[in-house]
Amino acid sequence: MVAPSPNSTAAPRIVRFGAFEADLDARELRKQGRRIRLQDQPFLVLAALLEHPGMVVTREDLRARLWPADTFVDFDHSLNTAVNKIREVLGDSATSPRFVETVARRGYRFLAAVEFENQPATPSVESAPKPEVAAHRGLVRTLFALIQIMYLVFYLEALFHWQAVDRISVLDTGSMWLPWIVLITGTVGIPLRFYLISSVAFDHVKLGINFHKIFLPILIMDLLWAIAPLLLVEKVGVGSAFAATAALLYVPFAERTLIRMAYDYPKT
């Protein structure tokens, strides 16, 4: 079980880190004096990490502290959800953490320096470089969902306007393979996008792991659908159509980056 910090009995139970302040007794988190809503379970996880800055707090220790032995609970899901909520309110990232680092197969470590009220700052044992961009996790998830909606529109437009496939005259092909590609990838892509939208909407804790497993098929499908702007070549012109296609070629890699920013993602 996680033992109390040596300073926890003598020092006031106020811990400061960065722009944040945690009242461990009142179970309140504040940023620059403004209270931030954080549910009780995520706060207890945060408190355990703050009491041991720079040290690995194992998943077993957290389980013993938060859930008694006779409590029936999906521990892995509950703990992952709690850590994701902490990162969301702190504006932290799983892949470039400033505060909460995942230690694979062991637990979590609080990276930033903490200061107990009226006590000197306690430097972390191991610090991580600050990311160049620290985006709010909610914004990252929203951008990912919007990309999935964009592809849904592509699929539905192509399937509802089947004759538009023949307008890709730029490719100079009269083969039968193109309609079949549109039909198959569109049919498969619609449930896939609904899965990704629902997963990010409900903040599925294993989305990063699952996305890693299916990234190659998604990459192939997205690269094929990068030619979608060519359907509008008669309206927007060849130059604009090819420019949009070039932008779409980057989108699958942007999807992976967004997932890595918001969820635990296997290192390759």
C-alpha cells in the first residue's frame, strides 16, 4: 500500500506544482486560484502521485489505496479512466508528459517539481522534456472526431452519388477496379468511423492501443480516399483538387499524432 509522504504529517496538506494547487484534505484542485472540477477517484490517484514525486507508484499500490480487497471493480478500466481525467484537466499528454508519466507494465510517476506549503520545492527524480505543443486533451479528441466525420461524409457522398466516380477523368482510367474500391472501402469505412467516433466520444481508455493495431488498414484506406477531391475537379479545378489531395495524404499521420497525444499508445 502507498505509504504517506514523510512530510505529509508535518506540512499542511497543500501541494503546488506549476500553475496548479491541490488541497489534499479538501480534495480540491485549483489553477491560479480557480477551482477545477475533478472527480473524487481521479483526485485520489493524483494525490498518491503528488505524495511521491519522481517515484513510480505501482498500479497495485493504487489499487490497494483506492479499492479495498473485497471491492468488485474493473480495476484496469477505472484506473486508466482516472489517469486520463487527470491528464485532461492538467492539459497533459500521454506521449509527451509534463506531469503524469506512464511507466510501462508498472504504474505511474509524477514528473513535475512539487512544493508542500511552507516547505522547499521537491525536485522530481527524472524530468521529461516539455512538449513543443501542449494542447488540451478535450480539444485533441474533438479534432480527431471531426476527421472521422469528414471521412464519413466522403463515404456517404460517394455511395449516394455513384455516378460521380466516373468523373475522375484526371486518372485517365476506364477500368472497373475504381468503383469496386469505392464500394468496398466505403462499406467498410462507415462502421469503422462510427467505431472511432464512439470510442473517442466515450473516452475509451484502450483507444490508443486499438488504434495502433488497426493503423495500417486505416492508413491504406485513407491514402486511397485521398483522391476524393478529384471527384470535384470540374468544379474546383485541377490545381485545387490536387492540392486538397496532397493535404489528405497527411491526414492518417495526423490521426495517429492526435491519438498519441490523448491516449496511451504502444511504442514502436
